Amino acid sequence: MKRVKYLIFIICVLGVIAGLLLYFLPSTSEFAMSQYFNSKKSLWINSVKNDFKNQSYEKYSKFMMKDNSWVVFAMNHDCCSGDGFNCVISKDNTGQVMIDDKKNFCGVEAMCNQMNQVASESITDFYSGLVSIGLNLKKINE
């Protein structure tokens, strides 16, 4: 009976040690954190895409061009939100949805300030000018 108790104790101690090693190993914890933030990012992107699909643009920044075309932008910046990721998503009046999942602006004000400086005769001019402020939008499916 003592031998069984001793064996159970050894197994429990080894289990605790293995758990601590897995928790504190850099590669394991980094992977777990990246999975967590990737999940949050996917949820946010899907939420924005759903708003765009429902034409619910009230909480996003809208930019009008001189030819009456428009683009709506949603942005997430880790420093502002604490969500652990940066991302910019846009939708224009043609229905095209685009994303830059690495770009950040430090807040909506900074984004609006930079985008207001971009040429805005037409949607084509606007998209061309976004490259100059470091925005690399790519088409995504809505």
C-alpha cells in the first residue's frame, strides 16, 4: 500500500513539473499567445465584415471623394485597444472589402488625419495615395 501511495505521489509531482515546463517554455507560451491573439483578430475582422455586409457604418470612419465615391475604414491598434493586433479594413461604394492586417494608426484621429492628406478626386486616386502612408490593402471576400 505504501508503494502505491509513493508511486501516486511521484506521478503527481512529475505531472506538476511537466505542466510548469510546458507553461514556461518560451515556444509553448508564445504559440499559445499567438493563437489567442489570432482568434481575437479573426473575431474582430468577422464582426467588421458583418457590419459592412449589413451596411452599418456608423461607428467607422467614412471618406468622401470629389466624385461622390466613398470608402469606410475600421481600424484596430493594439496600443489603443489592448487586443494584441493591428488591422485596417475598408469597404468602398462598389462593395469591395480590403484589409491590411499588419498596419496600424495610433488611434482613429491619426488615421483620419493621414487619410485626409491623401488625394481624393476619385476612389482610384485615393487607393493609390494610401500606399504613400504605408497602407497595403488587399482584397478579401466579404
